[in-house]
Amino acid sequence: MKQHIAHLALVVADYDEAIAFYTQKLQFDLLEDTRLSDTKRWVRIAPKGTSGCALLLAKAANEEQQSRVGNQTGGRVFLFLSTDNFWRDYQIYLDNGVKFVRQPVEESYGTVAVFEDLYGNLWDLIEHK
């Protein structure tokens, strides 16, 4: 048996503002943006160079889903973005106005800092040793 996780759904308030944040501020690639109906799109994004799992931007469709935008994990770090050059990406993100809520630290496993996406979801930016 061979399996892999293809996508992770990230609940967003608006497709276009989420695409803009991820592609402009974090420099992710827009892999797909297909209109499925008047209100629903299939939007996949991923960090540059990724050949595996992508994020599926899922627009909140009701009040319950809207309440989860920006807090899908109850305030815990939600996603972990691994990089081959922490300081390069950290500086790019700072220059692009990304808000870091925990400053860089050197840990036994690597260099890490925590940032927020446009809705407040927490991400680790990490370069493993």
C-alpha cells in the first residue's frame, strides 16, 4: 500500500485576499484556481519547489466555518514551513510585512520563528539542522 496526503484544507474568508497573501507575501505558487460554482472554487497553493502536499484554500460557506477562519487549531501552531535558508526567508517575510509573534530562536533541532498568516493562523518557519 502506498498513500500520501495530497492537500490540507485551510478555511479562508475570501479566495482572492488569501491568494494575494500567500503568493505575494509568502511567495507561494498558485497551482490551481478552478471555478466550481458561483460561490466555490478549487484553489491550491504551495511553497515554491514543493512537489508534495499543497494547501487547498476553502472559503467558509456558513457561520460555523467562518468562526474557524484564523483559528483552526485553537491557538496552536497550525502549519510548519520548512526552509533551506531560514534567515533569507525570515528577512523576505519581514520585508513583505508578515507579522512574527515569536522571534527566531536556535533550538537543538534548528532555527525557528512563529508568524501569523492574514487571518491569524500560526505557522512555524523552520530550518532543520
